[in-house]
Amino acid sequence: MKAIDMDTWLPSLITKTPQDGYELAVKLSRVAVKLTQPDAAVRDKLRPEYAGDSDALIAVSQVVATNFATVAAANNYWR
């Protein structure tokens, strides 16, 4: 992930398409992890633990789904 300028990385939740919105939801989720654990070496060390853990992967999906619901609402569900 590129370095994040915390002043400008999220100028808006508005996206052109639902797919763009989903990609934003994934980015929101990834940024949350990076901000929670800023040490890349620690994240890399932990990755194998959760990569094979179905409960952890389901939890990730739930976080992305919540972020996507937020983006979709902000975009009036692309109507």
C-alpha cells in the first residue's frame, strides 16, 4: 500500500459506480488495518495466521461489507 497522506487520502465517499464504491470500501478497510498496526513488519508477520483462518476471513468480509454499505448510502445507492 502506498504511503497515506492523512489530510487528503479520502476526499469523498462519492464514486461513479458501485464497483468503484466497492473498491473504496476495500481501501477503507485496508487503511483501518494500517492505522491500527502501522508497523508493516508486524502486519507481514501476522498475515499467515489470519490468511488460513476462515473466521478471520469472514470477519474481513464483514468489515468490507459494512464499509460498502456506508459508501453505497453516501452515493444514494447509485440512483
